[in-house]
Amino acid sequence: MIDLHTHSTFSDGTDTPRELINFALSAGITTLALTDHDSIAGWEEAKQSVRGNLSLVLGAEISCLTSDGISVHMLGLLFDGANAKMAQMLSETRDSRIPRIKKMIELLNNEGIDITMEDVLNVVADGATVGRPHLADALVARGFIASRNEAFDGLLNNDSKFYVSHLAPTPEVAIAQIKEAGGVSVIAHPFASFRGATLELDAFEPLVKAGLNGIEVNHRDQTETERLQLLDIAKGMSLVITGSSDYHGAGKLNSLGENSTDPRQWELLEAMADQRRVVKQ
Ligand code: AMP
Ligand code: ZN
Ligand code: FE
Ligand code: FE
């Protein structure tokens, strides 16, 4: 069972990389990708935790913004973690997430919701990428809401008046950078329409020109219709098809392996990286 999209405490997941790998082993996962938001800080612990016959794929989920302001998540897998330009691209996004959360806090404060940056930092693990789920956790801790889910259904969703975006590369720039670092790129949940605006059909061609390798078709946030549309696009453009859980530990309902990738599709994808970088014990 191949699961190519999961999060740890180095972003907004609630399991450490070590715990994540232990849960993956007991869930029967054979190939697991660690894809924290805009960060590779969990790679080292993950590498050290690999056991048994688990194959570990190191990656990141890169937050992107199109020139039209559409939010896109790009999974970069199997790239060289020592690539300096990749590190810079990721750190610029991470840095801009701090003033972004501060702006969201200010907007919430203006409406009488009494929350501080300190409250947020209290719920962020050391070295983790700060995101809306942490702001949600802080609002839960302060008793304003009951859960992350409630936050994303209202106060903190993409269409909320409290939503603020952060700096992010365009999908084309992220794809090119992943490729330059030797890795492969898979666009994550591109038609997850209930999250907000999604890409138009004609937006895929420039991504493929930039070097896009695959599309995450099977993901819980995409309806059957959306998956079929993506399947058509993937087949028409000879892109690899993936499925994954987007597991976040206790932070979301998603369970490990709830969607998975066909081994033949993974074989194709892995062969597109500039060298073999899968980590085994
Ligand atoms: P951000 O990157 O800071 O804009 O926050 C977006 C992240 O919040 C996404 O990566 C999702 O994984 C997470 N998220 C979205 N909806 C929910 C939800 N209902 N419950 C928990 N986390 C969510
Ligand atoms: Zn997340
Ligand atoms: Fe995502
Ligand atoms: Fe994700």
C-alpha cells in the first residue's frame, strides 16, 4: 500500500515523524511519503525511524499561488534536500506565514475575538511550519470554537473575511524548482472545490510544460465527478495518477492509506526523479 502525502508535527500534523512511521507500519503501508507544508525539517527524524520493509519517500507539500490568486498545493517528492535554491524557496514561504497569521489575528481581534500570536506559538511544535490549523488549535484552547474542523467550516476558511494569504511561488516556479533539485512534482487535490477556487481545465497545460509529473486524483476532498475529470486530464496528458490520504494525525479525519497509489503508477513516477532516493532501513 502506497501513500504519497502525509504530514507530521513539522507542519500541521499531530504525529512526530517517528510516530507517523510507526503508524504507517501498523497500517500496512509499504511506501510512505512525508510531505510537510513548505518544509523538510522532518526528513532527518523520518530517515532515522525507517524500519522493516517500509520505503520512505522524502518530500514536501509546497504552497503555491497562481497569478490569478488561486491556491495550489504542489507535492515535491524525491528531490535533493541539499539543494540551496529549493531551501530558499521553502524558507521564504515559511517566513511569510508568520506576518500572515499575525494579520489574521489582527482581523479576529477587531471583531472581538481575543487571541494572540503567543497563543498560536504555544500550540506550534519547535521548528514547524505555522498554518491556519495552529490558529484553529489556539482558538480551541481559548474556547472560541470546538475543533479544527469547525474553524475550517467558518472563521478560517478560504472565503472568510479573516482569511489572509501568504507569499508563495507560482505552481510553474515550484515545479521547475523541484525538477532542478532532481525530484518529481504531483499536483495535490487540484479539484478540491469546497476549499475555494480551483484551476480551470486549461491551466494544466502550462504546468505540464513546466515539468509536472503527476496528478493526485484519489483524495477525500475530491468528489467522484472531480476525480473522473482529473483522470481524463491525467490520461490526456500522460501524467502519473496518484491517490493518498493527506494524513494529519489527530488533526483531521483522514486515515493512513484511505486512498493509495497503484504500484505501477509509483514505479513510473519514481523513475522520473534524477536518481533513486527512496530511503530503506
Ligand atoms: P494554511 O496552509 O495555513 O493556509 O492552512 C491550510 C491547511 O489546513 C491545509 O493544508 C489543510 O491540511 C488544513 N485543513 C484544511 N481543512 C481542514 C480541516 N477541516 N481540519 C483540519 N485541517 C484542515
Ligand atoms: Zn495541512
Ligand atoms: Fe494540501
Ligand atoms: Fe496536505
